[in-house]
Amino acid sequence: MNLADDIAAMPIGDVAAAFKDPRNLAVWAKIAEDIVSIAMPGPEGALACEAISLYVQWVLASGGGTISPDPDPIHDAQTTMGRGGRNA
């Protein structure tokens, strides 16, 4: 395969679906699986795709699967004396 074939095989539909639902882990994982299968078309690629799929199933089974930003990143990034930060 050459670069033009790789670009033509990119998962444009999956990327569009991911941008419509950016918090859904499963649709982003589908993009990763598509890219891995393009980059590694042999059994190694199939094994990597299966690992991605199993990870997503594990996350969904544990009650996760929604990607959400930290609601207060500035506060969470601060270190204080009481929590053992660098000034402790």
C-alpha cells in the first residue's frame, strides 16, 4: 500500500461520527481500530484491534465510557501544604 491508498482508506465516516459525539469512547476507539487496521494489515493489526475492543468493553462494563473534561482544572492542578505537594 502507498500513502495515497492509506489516505483514501481513512475512516472519514467514523471521524465525522466522533466529532458529532465527542464524549463517546466507543466511537473514538473505532477510529483507533480503523487506523491500526490500515497501518498494520496483518495479524498484528487484528490483535491490536481486538485489544482496543476489549479495553472499550471493559470500560463500558465498569460503568464508564463517557469522556468528560475536568470541571475545575485550575483548582485540581494546585498543590497545597496539606495534600503533600511540593511545598510540604
